[in-house]
Amino acid sequence: MDNLLGLLRIRVKRGNNLAVRDLGTSDPYAVITMGKQKLKTRVVKKNCNPEWNEELTLSITDINVPINLTVFDKDRFTVDDKMGEAEIDIKAYIASLKMGLQNLPNGCVVSRVKPSRNNCLADESCVVWDNGKILQDMILRLRNVESGEVMIQIEWVNVPGCRGLEIGDREAPWNRSKRLD
């Protein structure tokens, strides 16, 4: 636990317009890898728009290790077909966490990340304050495939007794109590 910074909960919500790898459809599942960690969702049979709604949790020891999401088509008698891949970029999310914000109004946007050649975002992604947590929803455009997007949400989980992130202590300006000096 000396090296553990915390946990990253990744909600793999759904896929959209995934590539067809079987006869007119696919049997997709998603795999998330980070270093030696490998987590996967269940297989959704015969569906190019699967609803996974699964939470996968990574142990984070180094925020610079890439997190990859790969979608596969489950095959019964042959090797599973790759249906695309994307990198989950958590830099903006971690920067938002390190601000140490507290007591923000629900739905307050902490930061925005625009799609670019350097990320796999299909659309703008917002880091948002939600019921005392900082969350980021992402729509990832899959690479190395003809079509497909995967919707995920990330959330940091602090673990008591671990190193944790170096976080500032900032309260929203409208919530600060006025000093009486």
C-alpha cells in the first residue's frame, strides 16, 4: 500500500455503433488494461450497441501509466476479434482532483477537455462536481476500426492508509466564511 495512490473506478456504460464482426452483428465485451492489471466486462450477445453498465476498478500507483480500453467480439471456436481500442486520458481529471475543491454546487463544471488528435474523445468531456464527488464522463472514439464509440465515467476513490494524491485545500469562494480580523 506504500505505492498506492488510490483507486480509479471506471463505469463502462455502453457501446455505440460498434463494428460488425459476425453475421450482421457482434458479441462485444470491453477490456481495460493498465500495466499488469486487466479487467473485463461481460459479453453482450448479438448487439452492436451494448449496455454494459459495469464498474471496473484499477489500483493506481502511477498516474502516468496509460489506461487502455479495447473492445472484442467473443467467438466460440476462434480467437476473439478486436473491435477497436482507445486510451483513457486521466490527466485533466487528476488535475481537477488536485485542486482540492470542496462544497461546489451540484453539476458545477470543474474543467472541460476538447477532442483532439492527442486523445480518443469523440465529444467534449466535462469534469463535474456531483454530490460531493468529482466525476468525468467520456465518449471514446475507438481507433483502428471502421466505427464505434464507448461511453465511460471515471471516479477517484481515496483509500485510507495509502499515499494518495497531493491535493490542495480550496473551498469554493462563495462558501468561504468571512474572516473577522
